[in-house]
Amino acid sequence: MSTPAVEVVDLQKRYGERTALHGVSFAVERGEVFALLGPNGAGKSTTIEILEGYRRRSGGTASVLGADPGTAGLDWRARLGIVLQSASEPGTARVREQLAHFAAFYPDPRDVDEVLEAVGLTAAARLRVSALSGGQRRRLDVALGVVGRPELLFLDEPTTGFDPEARRRFWQLIRTLRDEGTTILLTTHYLDEAAALGDRAAVIAGGRLLDIGPIDAIGPAEARTPVVRWTDADGRHELRSETPAVVVADLVARTGGEPAGVEIVRPSLEDVYLSMIEAVEADA
Amino acid sequence: MSAAVRQERTPVRIGSSPARALRLGGVRVGYEVRQYFRQRDTLFFTFLFPTLIFLIFAAAFSGSGDVGAAPDGSGAISVAAYYLPGLVAAGVVLSGIQNLGIDIAQERSDGTLKRLGGSPLPIASYFIGKAGTVLVTAVAQLVLLLTVAGLGFGVALPADGEHWLRFAWVFLLSIAMAVVIGVAVSSLPRTGRSASAVIVPVLLVLQFVSGVYFRFTDLPAWLQDAASLFPLKWVAQGMRSAFLPERFAAAEQTGTWDLATTALVLAGWTLGGLVLARLTFRWVRRDA
């Protein structure tokens, strides 16, 4: 079967007078890790919640695992894993009890103890959920999302509030899931996360899709071109070039010495992304 | 998490079989009952409440002599015995409408329902879980109250099968009514935080006008008529018909227990509540 795991065309969402999504289109292929990037309020969560079946779309079409998320039933739900942005359940249940309880809803769940091990909660298995730290609770959220052995996993800002070490361990877990063939749709505003995990990314701002493509091809070519900067008697200079070393060599030949404050910068995803967002905000 | 395989799995069909909904409903009952007894605040305010109020009433009025003596001075019962049916009725309504209504409203606002709604748990299983939990906790609450009343205050429990049978159908019908009304009222509070503030006062007023704490026929006639529109008055009356001596029927509004009317009113509220619950229940608050 070659249908994409997720396909949206001209997706729109209005809340009364306010338009949250102005016609967004993209597709996520099977087995892919796809990152949805954008600033707060860009429409990331609205998009993902429409795909999860929590919100109704105002226009356009959406297909998730071949079904319309607005009407799909429990068979469809059994093939999804959902990690919501935040949850604040009272947490009277114990960690393993909670995970085993949810595992019982699925036709072919993963082994509960293996999942606890994978998210690093084995030692906390007998604790009440309310006794977990913020980061541990988030890992339990992820465990609850994957225990049903989903074909497609939605992760809505999964690592917000993680320390760097916890984030790296989490990334390792996501790579393991991907290697097992799980399709993953991830929203994040951490660009290093998108760069570390994503095969492809889409950038959303102001309810519109700004760009979509492989992580290293995001943004206009110009914005991804390396920059050479140096200072001379006239002040600071900046030149974009695909051959920055040649530019520097020319510079040395012309001035006959080491130029002051020379640097070559290859724009990171973050630089590219910020320049795109700034352009949108300048237009608005 | 093993074996790197990147292939299409054949989706396992779970269908919408009633057997699966029933089995998961049973799983939910076990899970929810465990959570119920871990929450100290509900344990105190819902579970122990009727027994605590009973203790206070029984102690406060222990010196005021017996009530309801026949003209020849015989057959009077203690104040404790007189209050018992009202508190049994209050227990059902607290476990059902109040505790369930607040519980579901909080689950809606703290994300519990959203998470369940994102899983393949059938809604029917969720409701079976809630109803089963109310039944289990209401029975446990009842056993505690009857034990305290019987052993602590010498209140005589029904001696014959007819009265126990009467008790059984009034109790079960009341539980069914309280569960569906509880689900229906859970969508009234806008937030989980406001749930207690919205639901508790309404039920408190209803308890006072429905003959739980006062003799119903001491209320002004218009208030009796108004209270008769609501189910709690009938639950309390049904419980009196099961626990009090037959002679006490003469003290009711119509001079009888009105058992047929009780059954009709409770069944009506159950059906109405079922329709309302079905129409209003959502895993998440729907946006525009």
C-alpha cells in the first residue's frame, strides 16, 4: 500500500471570526519522521488535533491512515498513538497500573515492562503518577502513547520541560520507534529536535504553510547559503556565497593579509527558520 | 521493542462488539474503584458523609425520645431509625449525581477524558465503568451505614423479604437514575474547578426539600409539590417504605407509600437522563 500515512489538502480551521488555518497542505509518508515547526499560535496544535480527531476542520480534506479523522472509529484509533501537549490528571494510579490499564484497550499491545524500560521508568513502576517529576510524567505520556503499538504516533511538543540529557534519551527512543517502522508526526519549537529526528519538516506560521521539505532543504536557497563576514576600514561586510573559502582567499589576496574579524557561518536550521518567521511577521 | 521491521502490519480489527465493550467495562470498574478509594477527599465527603451525618443526628436527638407511637403508645421508633432511610437516600444521590457529576467534569478538564477519547476505549465501557463504580461504592457505603445504625444504635432492619425486595428495586432504580443524571450534569460546569460549586449547592437544597433531613410533610404544600417534581423525594420515600413500619405510610403526603408513582418517576428520570447524557456527553469540549 502506498497511500501516505497522513495527507491533508487545503486544511482550514476557523474559530468564529478568527481563522487559525488558512489552507494547509502536506503529506507524511509511511515510516517517516515528520516535524511540524512553527512559533506558538502558528496552528501546529490545531493541525495535529484535527488529525487526531479531536477537532473538526472547517474546510479542506484530511486523511489519516486512509480514513477521515472526523468520522473514523475505534479500529482506526487502535492504530494511532497520541501524546498530547499537556495532561494534568490527578495521578492516583500507579505508573505500571496506568500503563497496563491502557494497554488493555488495544488489540496488540507492547509488553508493559519493555515499554517502562524503554522510557526509563522501570524504577518508578510502583510509584503513584502524582509522585513523578515533570519529566517522568512526560515519559509516562510517551509510554501511554506507544503501548498500543501504533502505526502512526503523534507527538505534540513532547520534550517541553526536559533537561538536555532527558531530551537526548527521548530522541533515542524515537529513533528506535522509527527503526521499527512507526510513522511519527512531531510538533516542536525546538529546531535542534527537528534537525536531530526529522526526515522532513514543514514550517507553519500564522496558519499558513511556509515551506516543506527535507530538513536540510528548508527555507529559501538564499537563506541557507553560507555567509562570510569581515571588517575593514569601511566597516563590517557580509557576503553570501556557496564557495566561502574562495571568497576568503580572494579577500586575503586583495588586502594582502588577515582580514579583521573574519568568519564563515553556515546557517543552521534555526537561522533559516528565524529568517522565515521574521519575513512573515514583517509582512503582517 | 525489538526487531527492526519496516513493513505494513495488517490492522487487527477490534470492531464494536458488545462483548469487547462489556469486558473493557469490567476492566474500567476495577480500575476506577481502586482510584476511588485512593482519593481521601471523596472518601470523606462522599463515602463517609451519610454515616457521619447519621451519627450526628442520632447523637443529637438521642435524648428526644421515640417518634411515631400509635394512639395506644406502642410501636414508636427511635429518632435514629426514623432518619436512617433519608440518609440511605442521600448516600445514593451523593455517590451517583454529586460525586459522579463532579468527577466527570474534572476528568473533562484535567485531560483524562481527552486521553481516553484518543484510545480505542468504547464510550459504553467508560459508562459501564462509572455505573459499576457507583454501584460498588454505594453498596459499600450502605453496608457501613446499616452496620453503624444496627450495631451502634439498635436500629431494626427490615425483617421480611417483601421489604428487602422493595428496598432492592428502589435502590437499583435510584442508582440507575443517579448515574445517568450524574453524567448529564457533568457537562454543566464550564471547568473542573467550578464543578463542586455548581453541583453541590443544588443537591444540598434538594436534600433539604426532599425529606432527607426534615419530615417531608412539614414543608409548605407548594414546596412539597415543587420537590415532588425531582427524583430525590421519591428515593427518600421509597427508602422509608422499605425501612419504616407500615403504619408510617399514613404520615406521607397521600397517606400511602405511592410505590407505583415512585417507580414511574424514577424510571422517567432515568430515561430522560439517559437521553440527556447521550446527547451531552463529549470526550472533549467541542470547539466552534
